[in-house]
Amino acid sequence: MFKTKREWWDVLCDISTGEVFVSAPVEKDDHDVSDRSFVLEVLDGVAAGYDEEWVRCMFEEYMLKNVVDIALGEANYLSPDALAKRSAVNNKRITKWARTDSYKRFMDSPHRMHFHSPAFNISSSQISCLCLLS
């Protein structure tokens, strides 16, 4: 059953025959200097003893600034040049997100504009404050 559902797995081992099947090669995403800086900042925070909530907040803020705001045209806090660069770097991420159930639920949510969460409509300064308070 699983052998025919390639979208369910990356690597499949058939125990009865000993065969190993690899699905389509994984696309390698382009990484930006900002991705590297972000990861280093998170690793520094973990090394400094910040808790899981802080790490989650950092990821939510990063996704908000680099995917959600750009995809929804709400990145008006960026200069045109910065917006063009971030859009180009994050194009694959935005496109992949737009194909998910998460995106559909996000767009269909009647409370999207009233829900106060870093994953929805909260400003970057508010998110930064929330992260510092954690």
C-alpha cells in the first residue's frame, strides 16, 4: 500500500525484499544571509538558556516577516528594495505555503483580522516585545 503512495514518504524500506526506495529528490531551498543570521540568533538564545516559548516566538516572528506578510501584501514596513529581495528569496516558501491546508485555514478564518497571535496580524514590534517578555 505505501509503495504506491510516494507522497507519503521520502525513503521506503521493503523489509521482505531488503529494497530501499527513495522518492523524488528533495528540492534544496536557497538560503539567504538572513536565514543564517536567524538560525545563529536562535542557537545563541538556546545556549543562553531561553525557553521553548522564546524559540517558538522567534520562529513565528521570522515566518511572519518572511512569508506571511509578503504573501499577503502586508510587508509595508519594508523598503521597496528590501521587499523585492525578501520576496525573491522567500518565493518558494510562499508558494509551498499557499498549497497547504494551513494556508487555506488561515485565509478562511473569519477571525483572522481579530486574532492576536504572532502568526496572524500582530506588528513586528509587538512580537519583539512578546519575545523579550518570555
